[in-house]
Amino acid sequence: MRAGVLRTAALWVGLGLAIGPALVRAAPHLPASDETVVETLPIRYDPALAALAGLRERAQRQPHDLAASLPLVRAYIDAARRNGDPRFLGYAQATLAAWPEGAAAPIDVRVLRATILQSLHQFDAALAELDAVLTLRADHAQALLTRATILQVRGRYAEAQRDCGVLLRNGGEVSAALCLGSVASVTGRLPAAGSLAQHALASVPDSDTAERVWAYTLLAETANRQGQFVQAQNYFQQALQVDATDRYARAAYCDFLLDRGQPELVLAWTRDQTRDDNLLLRRALALQALAGLAGRSAGGAEWQEQLNGAVAQLRERHAAAQQRGDRTHLREAARLSLFLLHDSNAALQLARENWAVQKEPADARILLEAAIAAHDAATRVQLSAWLRSSGLTDTHLASLLRS
């Protein structure tokens, strides 16, 4: 899932309500003194956020003016996407509170509300808003893209493809090609997915970095699912050459590098990225691999110490997310439980809850890995049947099923 609204489904930071015992026991961090820096706010490391000040002042002067408020809401959503900080989504919701809920709200307000709900993984509520909007405006491009994203994440591929097709008929050639390519990539039509991504690359201007990164990442993931690892690595690198700050591409590339046994490169890509829970998880997995390779040497002890610190941070953050009732990223919680806390039963519970919400290839993979670790043959059989019915082709999943 890439570009614009299509990127937001995959990476929102957080954790579900049902957390394994190992996570719940994490104690809150108490700073040693009043001088201890607990957190550095995003504005200090992302100068682009300074532009929000002017937008905010204008919206505050004209709180009921769409032309003043909607650019601020979009900027908040983009800031949340770039920084992985869900607080910006709260600011966006507060700005939209000037308009009523439901049918009385302007269409663009309803689409932005749906985008926020999608980002928070409140998919049913988001779909209800989008269905209503598209009943009134069947050609609304952003609503079509957002609904296609959610439908694909939910495993409703035929419906997602339908919305991509409507977008194509209405003239959104590049976005529609990438939308259709994304659906093709998870329904066993990998050559078609690659062709659509290449077509988009040939059509999109160099200045549109979001869609270029989306296209390269789609090519990388498609090649990876086919076992074409050299090509996949090249495409990931091209995506990150276009925009090295893209959080989705960076996390996906880190997962690829972990699979390829290159944890040292994961450390390089996650350096100074510990504010991002998703990248911190990848860093912890890389540290675990390096500590295991180094054994009891001095280097191994150093890797282990860093690993312990990363795991402690993840446990604190996930415990805080549990207290907030935040269930936006059960997949990452399951990976933490399985691979870093070594609690296969908790991981399986989290992976099952995640699977009830979303069904992307990474969701299938952690569910299968947890089922294997917990010796749950029934879940393996059920997932195998789902993979056959969906058409999803993935060398990693196939290898796991054979194990």
C-alpha cells in the first residue's frame, strides 16, 4: 500500500487491547531528575512542521472556512504519516470538529474524516463515510483511493479492484495503475503488478516523489514475493533514493534485509530513528541477530546491551498504547511477542486479532509464524486455505507452509 492515502494503512504506530503478559508487566519510565529529556518534539527534528504554524493561525482566524481549515487538516495527516506520531491525527480531528458529523458535513470533510479513521484502523467507520460520499460523488478520486486501500487491507480484493477501475475510467491514470498493481500483487498476478508499476513510472513526473516511491516499492515487493531478491533490493534502493525519509519503504526494506541476513544494514537504516516504533522493532530484530552471531564476545555483549534497551523501550510504548486502547498495530505487537519476548501463545493471540482486522501479506506471515511456533495446526490449515482462495503468491509464505 503506497502513496498518498494508500500508504497510511500499513504503518500507524500502536498496539491492540489484548497484550501478552510479557508486555503488560513493563514498568513506566520515571526520569531521574527534572532535567532529564523525556522526549524531543517533532518540530525540532522536522523543520517542515514549522509550516503548520501559518496554516494553524489562518484556520484559527476562520474556523468555519473550508479553504482555511482543510489545508491544515491535510498537513496534520501528512505530518502523522511522516513522523509516525498519531497525535497529529487528533489535531486533525479537532480541526474538523467545526463541522457536523454525517450527511450535514461537506463532502471533503467526510473524506478527510474517513482518511483519519482509516489511519486509526477504524475501517468499518471509514468505509461507512466513504460509501456515503461515493453515493453522492461516484467519481471522487480520493474517496475511491481510500476505499480501495481499506478493501484491499481487509482482503476484499474484487471490490478494491472495482474502485481502482472506476478511478482509471475517470482519468486518474497513474494512481489507478498503482492501485490496480497493488491488488494484482496480492492476488497472484505478479507479472501484471510489475507491468502496471512500470507503466506508472513511465507516466509520473519526476517531481511527484510520492507516486514514484510507491511504484518502486510495489516493484520491490512484487519481486521479493517471486524470489527475485537482487531485483527487489535494487528497487528498494531506488525507492529510497527518491525519498530516504519514506517510512513505509524504509520499514519494508529493513524487513527484506532481515530476511536476507543483513542485520548490519538494518542498523544503518534505523540509526536515529528510534522515535518510530516500527523502525525500532526492526532495529531490535537486527541487534538480536548480531548478538547471536557474536556470541559471548565483547562485541556480542555490546549488541546485547543495545538489544535490551530497545526491547525495554518497545515494551514501555506498547504498554502505554494498551492503556490508551490503541489497537492500530497488532501485527508489530505479535512480532515483538514472538521474536523478542519469545511468547508464542501471546503472539498467536495478537496475530489472530490482527488477522480479524486486516489481511495483508505481512499479516498472513506473522499469523503463520506464530501458529507454527505455538504448534497450532488448525490455524495453519485455515490460513493455507485462505491463501489458495485469495491467490496470494509469496515465496516466504510458501517456505513456511512447507516447514
